[in-house]
Amino acid sequence: MSVLEHMLFGSVHFADAKEFRAFQFKLLCIVLPVGALTTVLLLLGVASGANLIDARHVISMSVFTTLSVVLWLLLRGQPQRFLRVAWPYEILCLLEYVSALYFVSEDEMRVIWFFTNIPGVYILLGQRAGLAITVLSVVGLALGNGLLPRPYSSNGMATLLAALAYVGAFFHVYGARSLSYFFRMRESNGQLRHMASHDPLTGLLNARAYYAACDQMIHLATRNRTPYAVLFVDLDHFKRINDTHGHEAGDLVLKCVAARLMETVRQSDAVGRVGGEEFSVFLPNTDLAGALRLAESLRLGIEALMPDIGSQRLRITASIGVARNQHSEQSMAEIQRLADQAMYDAKQRGRNRVSAVELDQAAMV
């Protein structure tokens, strides 16, 4: 973040799903000081004699400038205050425009502020607020014109009201379609990100996304000096299932196993499909004893699945290797290799079991 951005917006962070709110927040943070600066320039014109304005409106402009700066200071760095600042600012603007309309009657262009107000309302406060302010502006000008020291002509007022209604209708339709397009694009991008990071069959993280997530969690664990462990889950005799019952049965088995893994692990754990019938589970803040307990629970859960393939129920078993971090500089590739080694040990010892690499074995790898 640049110095100017920090000065305008303060220290703020928005989640990926809050892009539009971030845009609204930053826009309002710009509009507030710019509005105050514009009014200051007009006041300087009054002070120099270049701009003749009624003294009562000068007071209104001074109050507007001061309150705009106060609202900006309240909003800066506090996005949760957005609506509590945006609505008072809109009311303040309307009062300022009415003051100009009444006290600066010699300026035929003063009504233009009502036109510039409408787009901002639609962007900052939404469709309903934009429609309400448009209707209020049209009705207010129509009823209040006769009360002005120098009313607009009937032809002039008809043109103003028609133009104001047109601007409101335009931004109402444009805003609705733009927001609809924005949210559809965000949803589509979210689906694309999910497809890029998840296995289409099981819904688990694919290998690339899984290992990237593990690297992040290892970095966090290293910084916090907390233990972590990895489980390597390999289904026993999976090729036989495909050869005997077909790939449709094999796909069903993989989906059932993936669902059981997700049901058993914690929300903070990461689960990925890293091979055809191979799964890996990263367990942050978990020692070896905790990892072994979870691995045994997973083994029993997979064995109890017995998915129905139509003609019969299949008994599925898995061999699970367990490894925990041995030192602070250990990479995901190293600990995954240890878990893979432990899984092969479980295979050699008869399958359908849990095995862990002992510390002295790890030291020889």
C-alpha cells in the first residue's frame, strides 16, 4: 500500500468475497475529502471576491466542509462504519444542495449538484436508496420551486425534472445490470478457482493445491513452534476392484473414502487426493500419538464403509502411514516421504493397518 493510499484509507483489509464493499469504502474515503476540498475552493473564491455568495450559505458551506472531514476521519481505517458514515454524508449533501438552491438563486447552474449526487448514491448506498433519493429530488424540486427567491421557469423546471428522472432511471438500470454481472463473474471465478484446486471426482484438494496448503501450514507451525503430522492413506488392492467390478465401482469407492476422510478429520486439517487411490492428510498442531489415534479411526471407518455397487457390497481396507515433523526446517516433501515409507511398511506387514516411522528410522532417511 502506497503512502497516499494509507493516508486516505488507513490500514484496512477485505476478504476476497468483499471486493465490492472494498470499492465502496475506498470511493467514499475519496469522495469525503474531495467534497470538502471543492467546498474550500469555493469559499476561497468568496473570500477573494470572485464568487459572490449569500453569507448564510457561506455558513452552510463551512459546516459542510468541517463535517465532511470529521466523517472521513471516522471512516478512515474503519470499514465497519461504512453505512453509519455514508447515510449521514448523503443527508448532509442534500441539505447543502437545498441551501445552495435557496441562498444562491442568482446561480442558474446550482441545481446541477442534484444530478451529480444520484450516481454516487446508487454506487455507495444501492438501488433502493438511489431510487428513493431520485424520487425525493424530483418531488422536492417540483414542489419547492415556487418557494425560491428566483424560481425556475415552467419550461426550465420541466426540463430539469425530466433530465433528473432520466439520470435516476439510467443509473437504476445500469447499476442493477452491473451488479448482476459483477456477482455472476465473482461466482464464476469462484467456481473456476474451485475446479483448479479440487479433484473433480472426490471434491478433495488436488495434489498441487494440497501441497501448497501444507507449505503454508508448515510455515505457520514453524513460526508458532507447534507440532504437525501427515497421514498417507493408500487403498488396498484397489486395482483389483477396477479390474473385477469396473471403473464405475472404483469411482464410487474413491468418493466414499473421500467422504469418510472429510467426516473424520478436523476442520483445521487438510485432505488431498495425491494419486489414483492415494490420499494425504495434514494434521496441524498434532503430535505422533494424536496422529496415530486419528489414523486408526480412519482405518476402521474405511473398513466399515462397505459401499453397495448393486450386485454386492465391497469390503475396502487401507494401509496408512504416519509421520510427524522431526525438526523445524523439515519440508513437506520430506515428511510426506516418511509417511509414504511408513505406508509401505504397513503394506509389507499385511495391509489394513497403521504404521509410523520411528525416530531412529527417520534419522537414517
